[in-house]
Amino acid sequence: MIDLKNIYCASSLHDCCGVVFEYEGKFFRALLPRGIRLFDLLNRDGWMQCLFENGLARIQRSDLYIPGYQGIIELERLSPIVPPFMWTTNMLGEAGLVVCKLSKELLRRGLVIWDLKGMTNMTFSAQRGPLLIDIGAIYTIQELENHILRISEQSLFEQIISSFYAPIWLACGPFRHLHSVERLLEYRKTGEQGFAFVASLLRRLTIGWKIIPGVIKAKSLLYSHQYEKFYDFINYKIQILHNKSVSRIHADMSEQSHFKMLGQDLKAIIQILDGSLGGMDNKVVFDLFPEEEIGLNIAEYTNANVYLVTSNCTKAEEIYAWRKKKYKNVLPILCDIWDRSFQSCSVLREGCDLVYILPDIFEAAVAAKVPLDFVGRVLSMLTRRVAVVGIGQPGDKANFPSFVCPPESNGDPVEFVRSTVGKYFRSHEIVRSRESSKATILILRK
């Protein structure tokens, strides 16, 4: 039996299926009778494996027990959890397509995804793509049609349209270049509240969604209980918008040179990163300076799950397009990781095994306009194991802001980084010095 004193649970994680909690580093869901019935239905005749392949996060029965609950299932531990306000438009589009595909599969046994919560019960994995992480979002058609548990066709329709259909139309449709539309899309990146606010405002501006193409037909299909046709129609409309958006990005990408191939330097860098973790296979890696495209090359030549963190929407969409083209375990995270409020860092806290800034921490700090001390705090918050930074020569101090350049009393850039960034880590070591470029690589461990 589980020791109740050693579990962690947020009040928002209760629903009619049970409660989600953390125990000894693993995530579980304690199931009420409704949850047990739902899990048994999903698990019957090996159907669960098919659902995993269609976008459901993995779950399995556990032998643990909590008084007052009928059973416990262990949830797949996904890291990092990338929330929808950190997705690009095309990531949202793919997530919408997965919702339709998984919903159609669930219809085979009279089930439907109702509780989308603005997509907050989904995440995006570099390895597996969009995933539904909450079986509590799944309801029966009987519950839907009889308005049991306060669900209805109207609420399902509203969630589908507001969560992904309307935002994708806004971002990819005929008004995408309007300044007001761009501001709305930018506001969605501020967090869950911004995401919800834009959906609410968009509903009013479109007169209850009526002026958005296809909405009236979709609503009639749903209200007449033609569920399969409804999801086929939503899937078709999203696919059209999604394909147009991706094709525009590919067109832009073809006009520029990609991959700053680093030759022997790249090979040596990958060896150092691999050695710092004792192997990179299936490890989670954050690249905080993706402009150098080292992360793309790491994804190309290793089996690591690489997340490239950037606030540049165009760059993020290019990274996502490359992922789709190459079928590699790489994914953009669209956020300002250097936000002084640490909001993004808090969301992604200890989300990776390795975080790095290469080839030069000075260059990255100047570009982000942040002190090296702040960089050290960010690195420490993001990783659960290792951080790696490259240390170049700052050059003429007159060209560097004072918060980045070593003080006059200590002109050694390596020592400056070790003392300023290293204090947020348990240990640190220099592992490589390149005489040709006078650069040093520093490994920092939690």
C-alpha cells in the first residue's frame, strides 16, 4: 500500500475518473469506479496498443493500492511536458490531426475525447509527436448524448473549435498578415491564460464561430450524431490549412543555406556531449542557442531527443519543418527562456538530462542581453543532470556589455565563467581546449 505521507498531488488533478499523483519519482492515477470501467474497456483485447500508436500516452496497471480507490495505473513519465502555448502553429495543427485520428479510433467502442482543456492535457514529444496524456478526457457517447456529467454536443463542439480549429484558421487563413491577428497570435504565447483569452475573443469576433469556413457544416454533423463524418471533416479542413502553412515554410527554407556543418569540430562536440552523459541515446537535450544549428546536427547523428529552445517563431517553424522532413527526434520549444520572470524556466524545470550553450556562452549572452549570472541560474533550473557551455574569447572589452565581459581584475574568460556560472552547480570541469579557435568547453554537473 502507498504511504499517503509521501505522495504529491495538486488539487487540479482530481476528476470523475480519479486523481493523478506523484510517488517515488513516478506518476500514477488512482481510479474511481468510472475510471476502472474506462481503463478496462481501453485495455480489452489488446486495444490499448492501438491507442498508443494513435496518440495516447502509455499507461499500465499497477499493483499499488490506496484506500478508497478501486485501482491504480502508472502513467508514462514524459519529460519535458511542452504546453500548447510553447507550440508553433504547425505543431498545433498536427496535434489537432492527432485528436481527430484518436477520436475516430475511440468511436469504435463508443468513446470520445471531450475534455480538451485548450489542449493542456496534451504534450508534444520530440520522439512521438502529440500525445494525449489524460484518460480522464475520454467519455462515452452515451454520456455525451444524455448530457451526463455536464457534457454535451455543444460543449464538445466548442472545445474542438476553440482549442485548435479556430486558432489554426486564424494563423493560416486569409487574415494571417493583419497586424491585429499577429498581435493575437503573439498573446497566445504568454501562457494558459493568454491561450484561453484569444480563444474567447476570437469566438466573439467571429460571431460565435459562424464566419469561420466549415464551422456550420461541422456543427450540423456533430448535432446529428454523425461523429465519424464530423471528425473526417475537421481533419480534412485542418489538413488543408496545415499543408499550406508547411509548404510556405519549405519554400522559405529552400532559399537559404541550412546546417552550419562543423566538420571535425562537430564530431568532437558530439563526443564530448555523449561522454558527459555516459551516452546520448534516448536522453533529453536542450539547445539554448539553436541559431548555430548544432542541435539539428546532434539530432541528425545521434538518437538523443533534442529540443531547440527559441523565441523566434520563424526559426521554430523551420525546425519543425525539418523534423517532419527528416523524421528525427527534434522539436522546437517556442518561448523566451531568458524571460526575467523565470516563467518559461518554471514550466520546463528539470526537463532535460543535458542543456548546452555552444559554441560560445558570451555570444549567446550578448544576443539575449542577459548577465552570465542569470544564464547560470537558467541552466541550473532546466537540467536535472548536466550543463555544457562553450567559452570563447570576449575580444575587445569595449565591444562587450559590462555584465558579460570579465572585470578588469580578472581578464581570464574561463575563470569568469567558472566563478559566475559554476556556482549554481555541484561540480565543473574543463574537458577540451581548442588551440586553433582558443575556445574551451566547460561541463557543469548538478
